[in-house]
Amino acid sequence: MKNAFTISVLAVFLTAVSCKLVTENEGDTQGIRGFKLAANEVSGWTESSYFEFNTSNCFSDAGLNGGAKDFTDNGMIEGFRQKMVSSDYLADIIITDFGSNSNSTKMFNFKSSTSDDGQKVGNYAETVAFMDENLSGVNAYAHFGKYYFIVQLSGYSIKADARSTAASFLELYENKTASNE
Amino acid sequence: MENNDSVSRRSFMKSVGAGAAGLTIAGSGIDSVFAAPLANTAWSNGMKINDEIDNRKVVCCTDPEMFTNAAQANVANTFQKQNAAVNTSRVEDNLDGMAMALSGKNNVPDAWAAIFRKPSGKEWSAVKAALKVNCIEVLNMHRVAIAGKICKELIKLGVTPANITIYDACHIASGNDKYTPYANGNGIPQGVVVSSASRGSTQVTVGSKTLGCTSVLVDQSGQFVTDILVNCSVNKGHGQTDKGGYTLSMKNHTGTFFKSGGGNCPTLQEMIDESKSDAIIGGTPPRQQLCVVDSLWATKGGPFGAVSHCPGSIAMGVFGPAVDVMVVRNIREKIMGATHNNSAIQTIVSSYGYSEGDFQWIEVPPYIPTSLGRQTGKQQTGEFIVVTAYKASAPVETRFSIPQDAVVRAEILAINGKVIRTLSNTAHANRLVWDGRSSSGKHVNPGIYLIRITGVGFTRSQQVKLM
């Protein structure tokens, strides 16, 4: 009797585990990778490079340089850097999984506190997203769920175009967040 | 990391403190006593990097003509576009002018000969030189024209091209952009070695620690092999404010040494120790003989990300800490509006026996070589107007004289220096309107504000009073 019960428990456990493995094996569209953009998913934009990173290779391999420590100090688990191009424009996108809403909020607030010329982006509250300007575009920062997003757009001679494009990227990522968590 | 690093530890290299006991009567503001050097450091207070050139002197040239086209420079968001937007011959001429100003020599060959010195008894053909760049971030890297000019001057002195190595020059991480902006025949003299080497496994003593050091500076037996080191950094901010909140000459050596753990980022003390180490300023004469900060483009934040400003400046000096602090104060703060950790800056400066007031910032006008000698470059100027429409019935015009047809960004600052609104124009417009609102859309309070306009190679500021 006891053996049968044990076997039953084992069977249930193994089934649950195998289901989870199957789910993970389907998982190119799950979790952080669900945010990877396909060609023209944002109209006119195609990928020029893509690199996944974790806490051990984010420093040099992902090109975050010493800035990686800000991410790891605030609880980053993994992320990717995807660069996309559209004509002369460049989108340098960094998306990171911080494991929890509170950690992604902490990272966002850290970035927000160090930016002294933040602006509104799209219709987002400043506690959710903001942007500042670079020489030829904008840098947009946002947190949705446990994820933290950086979208740096450059190569623009008209900043207004960069601002509206940044908002479009963030709206797409916000929509994807629900299905990735 | 170096491609060929061995996992096994190598023999240690103990640095021998340089310096001597003695009393020197110095000029104002400099310690007059050579302090006994600390163990494992090549620095002693009062030490001169170059017998003919004051450590405290930092020269800078700002010249929009170093760009081929201002509009092109304003949208140059990759290293390829930036290097294409640089007027190489103008950069080289201005570096010659800066070399003369730094060395006090009245001709270019003597100036560079005063800056770069070789060990006594060694032929120039046997001298080994290295340029430390930092190619980890593709969007803001030391421009080819500057590194190329440094190589050319070393070759003119007699250094064999194959004995010049530009290191940390290639980003080789798999899956990321693989690139180097430095290529033989494309701005870099033929024969110069362009290397991905950075950090390394040969152990050297740095302060109280032992760190791995790049094989460009030290061989596997622990022998230092480079005679002339040129520090070629770019102007970037850094989120880690414990080291000041910027990354310039001193922080550039994060790519020379390897520290395991901690994201390889040094602490403030470790960064100071690195720049005082035998690997960097040991040797006779000291290895690191010139620090050049490329501020043609710059990043206010950082250390990664798109450039935020186009100051159009190059700064250099023989002593890294002085170059860094002067670039921070005169370019990053005055022109770019960045803020920094003053406590960290004071710690750095005082650790070398200096106070910040000791350092000198010398603005060198653009240099156009002629048979008559030095001339100042001339530019066409135009007028730019910022209209403040705080009260629609009483708009106030603030006029600026700027290079003709420049594309500018206007920032409105509160009296405490905080940027409250950013406006920008498109090419060929000569007027911007500020409606008296902050970036949040709210009307600001009456009072005095600063309008700062920035363009490629220039910054102008004026106050405006809102009533």
C-alpha cells in the first residue's frame, strides 16, 4: 500500500516535471526571450545584433561595461541586448529580467534618480517610464512587471520622430509583458 | 580578456617604489618634500612625469572645424559615422598646436620630442609603445584620427610601427558586434599592431593587491616591456559615483588590469592604486607619458549608450588625474551640465599630494600651420535667438552668436543648475521658443533662469529673468 502510494506520488511528480520541461522546451517565446523583436515587428526595423547575457557575462560581453554593476546590484538575473536598424536610425535595446516587480522598480528608480533632464514618454506616468535625450535621439527607460527596458534611439535629425518611436517601442513591450510573465 | 591567457598563475612582479628621499624647493602650490613612496607604488608626491612639462598643466582645443560637417556630426551615432565626420587633418594640426602649448616648444617636432621620451641608451627603433583605448562600447570610442596622429608622431621619432600596439582595441565577445575602428591603412599607419588584449593573467602588484595585467605591458616572466604608454580615453559618465561619476584616463585602466569578481570594476582606492602602479608610471622615464581625452563627442551618462553631446574638444596632459579633473570641471560640468561626486574627486587629487586649485586649464586656439607660424582659425558666425514667451504679451528675446548654420540644443536651467527643460531645433532654423514651462508641462515660477545652448564644438549661456 505504502509502495503504491509512493509510486503514485512519484508518477504525479514526474508528470508535473515533464510538463514543465515540455513547456520550457516550447519556450523560445517565453520569459525574457519573448521580447526579442522579429524583423518589421516594429515597422521598418530589422535586427543588426543580438546577445543574451547573465550576471557573469554582462560586463564585457554585453558591452554594458562598468554599468553592469548597477544592474547586478539591483537584482538582475538575465537579459539581452538587441540592436536594430531602420534606414540611418539605430535602436539599442537592453531588456533585463529582475525577477520581481520590486526589483525592476528599484532599478528604474535608481536610473530615474540619476537623470536630471527626464521627460515624459508617450502617455506613461513618470513612475513607469521616462526618457531623456541623447545627441541624435532619445533614451527611453521603463519597467513593466519584473522587466526593465532601455530603448536608445539615435541617428535622428528631428528629435520628435525619435520620441514618438520610443513610445511605440515601449507600448509594444508593455503589451508583451502580460504574455511573458 | 586576452585570447591566450593561461589559467595557471604566473610569478609575481613586485613593484619597487620609485622616488628618492630629498628636499626640493618647488614653485607655489606643490609639495616641496619627496615623500617616501608607499610599498608597491611607483608614485611619490612631488614626482614629475616629465622633467620639462608640469604635471598640473592640461591643454584643450575646441574647434568645430574638426568635423567635416556639423549636421553630419550631430547625427553621428556609431563609431563608423563619427570617424567619417572627423576632419582628420584639422585634428592633427590642433594636436600639434596642443603639443606645442603643453611642452612650451615653438615648433612641432621639438614639442612631440619633449612629450615622448625613451629610456636612456635605448635606440628609438627598439622602443616599445602602447596606446590604451577602450573598445567595449561601440557608440563612443576614441576616434581614429587622434590615435592615428599619436602613432604617426611616435614613428617620426623613430619608433618601429610593429613596436606600437593599440590595445583593448577590438571587441571580440561572441554574439556581439565584432569590430575594431582601428585598421592599418585606414587612419592607422601600416604595421602598427591593433590588439584585442586587455586585462591579463600575469600578476603585478597594484597597491595592496596583485592583479592580472595585460601582456602588452608585462611579459610572462613579469618584466615590463612597454617604454611609452599613451592613455587614449573618451569622455563618458559613469553610474558608479564612488569613483567620481565619470570614466576618463584613470578609469581607462580597468581594461589594463584584471580583478576577479565585482564585475571587474575597481573601487576608488583600487583605481587610484592602478594609476600609481609600476605598470603604469614605473620605468625611467615613467611609462605613461601622455593622457588624451577625446571629447569630440561625449556621453553625459554612461558608461554605455549613445553620445549625448558634441563638445568638439580634445584635452591632454602628462598627468592623468589632472587631465581627468580638468575635463570634468571644464567640459563635463560647464558644457555638458553633468554633476559628479566631489568627495571622490578630492580624494583622488589629494592622494597625489595636490589640491584641485593646483591644476591649470589652458585653452589652445585652433592651429593652422603656415610659414608664418601659428594662426587662429576663423569661422563664419550667425545669430541664434531663444524667445521666452512666459507672458505671451511680453516675449523676451535672448540672442547668441554661434557658428553659422549650427544645429543647437537649448536647455533651460534653474538657478541651482538643474535642467528643467530641453528644446532642440532642426538644421537651418535660427530660433527656438520656450513657453516658460518645465518638461512636466507646468509653468515655472518667476525668477532667474539660465538658457544654455550647445552645438557641435561650442556652448553659450545667458540668464533670463521671468517676471
